[in-house]
Amino acid sequence: MQSAQRVGRYGMICLAAIVLAACARQKEPAQKLIGDIESTVDGASAEAAKYVPDQLADVQSKLGTLQASLGKQDYAAVLSGGPAVLNQAQGLATAAAAKKDQILKSLDDEWTALAAALPGDVTALQSRLDLLSKKPGKKPAAGIDLDAAKAGVSDAASLWSKAQAAFATGNLQEAVSAAKDVKAKIDGLAAALKVDLPPPAAP
């Protein structure tokens, strides 16, 4: 009986030793896997936060779960779930770049359309102002404030110069934003001055 108990205890000791050895063998690769994921996420996080924030948040959440498993010495869980998370982390940079290209393409299309239309719109407004200003002794049509309109056209021209400067420095987002402000101002002035602006060019 005692011999059987000793054999049983010996067996449990051996089993524990085997488990500990297995854990020791898993610890280093688990730590390396976590480190690889962390460095990959760190390298991609700046662009990913701008262009694919949801994907970044998902990867960070899964990384947090893996880090918790590592803290609990559950190396098997890290080694099991880590490769998929690393693969997702490696895809962040590619996804961010693709989204960035998509946004820049859209902005570029907007800029092209606005840059083609706005100079002509400003010219049409200026021509209308010149015509109204050259009518001696006659008042403009009711509701038209020439001084305000002249100031508005001047503001629009100044804002358009700002948009062009932003475009020249490669700040496409600011350029398009400023150009949209110009368009809104011009549309308001056209309504006030009763000017039919040229139709936008066909794409």
C-alpha cells in the first residue's frame, strides 16, 4: 500500500515537472509573440488612428487580452491566439495606407472640380459688380448692397488665394476646406446679385 502511494506521489511529481517544463518552453515564445505584436501596433498606430481607428481599437483590445493571459502565465492561450492578432496588427499599416489613398483621391477630385469652377465664378461676380457700379445715377436693384457685395467678392478672392497656397504646400485637406468656403460665399453673393453662375464642367 505504501509502495503504491509512493509510486502515485512520484507520478504526480513527474507530471508536475513535465507541466513546468512545458510552461518554461512556452514562456519565451509567448513573450516574443507579445513583443512582436506590440512593436507592430506601435509602428502602425499613428496612421491607423487617423484612417482605420476601429481596426486599431480591435487589435489593441485583443492585444490587451493576450497581455492579461501572459500575466497569468497562460502561455498556451497566448501562443494559440497570438498569431491571428499579429496578422491583424501587420495589416493595420496596409489598411491605413489604402484608406489614406482613398481619402486623398476623393479630395483631389473635389479640388479639381472646385479649381475649375471658382475662378470663373469670381469673374462672373466681378463683371456683375462692374456693370452695376457703372450705372450713373441709378440705384442697384432692391436688396442689392454693392458695398457689401464688393467686400464679399474681395473676401472670396482672398480665401481662394489661401486655398491655392495650401494646395501648393501639399495640404490638400486644408485646400479643399478653404475652397468649399469660397464656393459657399460665392453662391451667397450670386444669389444676392442675381447672377447665374456658369454650370460646373462635365467630369
